[in-house]
Amino acid sequence: MIADITVTEKSFGPKVLMSNIKFSIDDGEKIGVIGRNGVGKSTLFGILAGTDKDFTGDIIYRRGTTVVATAQEHHDMKDTTVLQYVLAGLPEYPQLSHIIETYPMTMGDDMKMIEEYTAALQRFDDKGFYQIEEQIERELTHFQLPDIAHRPFSTLSGGQKRLVEVVKIMHSDAHLALVDEPTNHMDYVAKAQFIDWLAQAREAVLVITHDRDVLQQMDRIVELKDGSSASYKGNYDAYLRQNAVSTGSQMNEFELIEKRIINLKQKVIDYQRLKEKSRNAGTIQKFKRLEETSRKELAELQAKEKPTFWIDKESVAELNYKVAGQYDKFKAKNVRIGLRSDDSRSKHILVSARDLALGYGDTILFDGIDIDLREGEAMELRGRNGAGKTTLIKRLLGDTVSTLFDGELTLDSHVRVGIYEQEVSPEYFNIPLAEAIEKMHLDRNLAISTTKIRQLMSDYLFTEGDGKVPIRRLSGGQKARFQLIAMLANDPQLLILDEPTNHLDLPSIEEMESALAKYNGAVLYVSHDDYFRKAIGGEVLQIGKV
């Protein structure tokens, strides 16, 4: 065991976020951390990385354990290059390179310094640091970040910085790597390389992710729920099976508590009546004592919050009728995605392309593209980052910045389009959520009212308090749910989805997949989530080289 984690309390003001987090990490173990949006996954990450010390509990690492983590924020980078940033984050590299570069100028005949210098040379070689710069540049190229090694780190986009963080982790050779949402900005090739590294890595890795392809590679999954943690041995499929069984047991326990509460309420009434009818002092005291005992137990049981119950839809289909009935009664509230699914819509062509070639300036990104997308059909745009998928989508929506080299691309002029984008438009950043929902509707000349805003917020798991929070301060999952509201505001006939599963938790992803399965409009999507691609299906249109 290299780490023993116990968080007995982590609070934000009066709100207790965590109260019973406990698990350990073994050498070389791959652990996936999951949980609904807002349960504290990123907070736990900060605690494990040592950046958040405001909690009660103990994070005990075995002596000599080297821990590396993807950084959440980057400050005061100045002119630090990407390569310098990655190298500075590698355990031992800064110290060893400092000795190797500076000692020859000062050590002279000092035997202690000569020995330290010789040991540093040997250690530098043992760690493979003589080849490390070349390896890092090659890895950056694999992640489609060529020619950035010597660029200032501060000039990178948010997505590029996250990829550089993953490259840093992959070359750290630490005992434990902490990685937060590593695949959100990766294309399918980079993601496959990350998963290959994960399978072969000697270090223990703790990954916060809802990427089911990554979770399928785990040795154990730790779920954060209701302020506590539960550990499930095995990968994602094993978690689903175990979760269905444990949730069934938890529902039985909760149902017994509910029955006990009803029973105790009646006992309190009965003891109170018996006490009032009694004339004997000893009997009165006896019923008074029984009433007080029942009231105390009742108060304790009523103070318990209802647990969060979620079982994946495939496991639900296999439940017996009794457990299925319990689940239908107790299941956790999920997002309600309102997609029209009537069969009255026609099957005419919404998107058409013939021998399409697009690019910028004199450079062609792709050519020879043909599209024939009708209502009721799905099409996946598949290609590496930078191949032109986003360029095609922007051109379809009327952007003329790109160059049309050949062919044609048309969108039915009467079709209503809903767009799910990875990034929220900057115009909403400083606006509170409720006002942003109103502005988004009004900007599109769509009807909106205070009642409808409240309903939308409820449907997408926002509280009344969330409505006053500026969009920029929402979590990644909350921003994703706002994007869903924006996408569906105009009852679209065509959905354009750009990596829609990023930032959503597992129940929300499943709800989206279920809603899309019933949807009779057309879906044009980009996704590197193999589970999502399998669920949505449709024709695959390759953009650029495989």
C-alpha cells in the first residue's frame, strides 16, 4: 500500500461536502474515481495533490512515495516554454540537471561535490533523462501538439494545456499519478495512446473520469456519493454489476427505515394516549419513558438523508419485479432531456454535401466528402483533431471564413438546429445562470418566463441558489447542463453534438443516450467515447486520414 486516504470532514461554509471518505491505493493499482457532478471529485483531487489542506482527516503516503498530479491552474508562467514546464514537473529532473550543469564550474577538487556529480550523472542516465527531451517532443506530436515544445506555455489554449499535463504525467515515472479528466480534449488516436500507457504504466494511477473507455481499464472504481465513498473491485463493467447488487441492498435498508419511521410515529401516538389514560404514577412514567425513547429514535431516523440510488439501464432491465419497483420509487433524480420523438416528422434531407473540399487560404484540409443526412438518421464525423470536423460544422452553419475549394454543402433553410458545444460562449460568462437562460431564449426570439426558467433549472438538476451563480463559476458538469438547455431551446430537428459526454456524469450521459435513441430528428455528432458511438450509431464519415 502506498497511500491511505481518510477524509472525515470537508466543508464549504455550513455545507458539509464530505464526511466519510476512506480508501487506500496499492502499488501499481489503477483507480477510477466517479460520482455525480458536484459531489466533490475535484475537491478530493486537490486534497490528494496537497493543494487543499482545509479538511479534517489524514492523507498518508508511504515514506519515499513520489506523487505527481495534473495541475488545475497555471500562474506566473512568464516565458516558461512547454518543454521547460514539463521537465520542471518531472521528479528529480530539476535537481539532477542543476547539479550536472553547475557543479563542473565550481567543484574543483572537492571530493564530496565530485561524488554528488558522479552520482547525478548515473541517476540521470538511469532515469532516461538524456533522451527525455526528444521523447517529450515526440509525445507532444502524437497528441497533435507539434512545434509547441519551445513555445511559451502561457500561449496555449486550455485544451492544449490539459494535454501537456497528461504528457508530463506520462513521463514522470512517479509512484503515484493523479490525473483529472485526461481524455476530454483528446481525439481517438491520442486517447488510444493514453489508454495504452495506462495499461503498461508501472506507477499507481488515480483518474477522475467519466470516460467509460478509460474506466474499463481500471483495477478498482471508487464512487463518491452522499458524502461517503464506496470501493468496487474491477473495471467499469464489474462496477455496474456490483453497483446493481449493492444499490438493491441499500434500497431494502432504506425501505425498512421508512417502515420503521411509520411504526415509530404510531408508537409515539399510542404511548402518549396510554400515558394520558393512566392513573398510576409508575405506569405514567413507564409510558413517558417509552414515548421519549421512540421520539429519540424517530428523530435520528428522520435526520438521515435519503441515499442516492442509481443503477444503469441494462442492469435495471435484469432486476426482479420487486427490486425494479423499489428502484422506480427511490431512484435518484436525473436530468430530464426534452427531445420530441413523434413520428410525424418527414424524412427529407436536412444536410447535403457533394464532393466537398474545404480548407483555409491555399491549404485544403479535406476533399471528396459526400453527405446525405435525413431526419431520423445519425452521422458521426470522425477524424483527428485539426482534420476539419469543426470547419465543416461551422461552414454548414453559415461561417464563410474557410475556403470552399470544390463541391457544395447545403443545410435545409427551414430546419431548426440545436448545437451542443464544448465551450460556453463568452457572452454568458459573467451572467447568473437564471439570467443566462433568459438571455439565451430572448436572443433567439423564443418565449421564456420565470416559471419556465424554474422548470428548466429543475429538469437539469440546478437549485434555486444555482440560478444566482455566474456561468463562469459553475462546475464543468453544470456548464455542460446549461449547454444542453441551450441546444434544445428551439425544439430542434437537427442536433449537432461536439463531444457531448465531456463533463457529464454517468447517469446524465445515460439519460442523453436514452433520449437520443427515441429522437426522430437527425443527429450529426463528433465523439471519441466508444460507448456513446455504439449507442448512437449511424454512418461514419471519415474526415482526413485515419
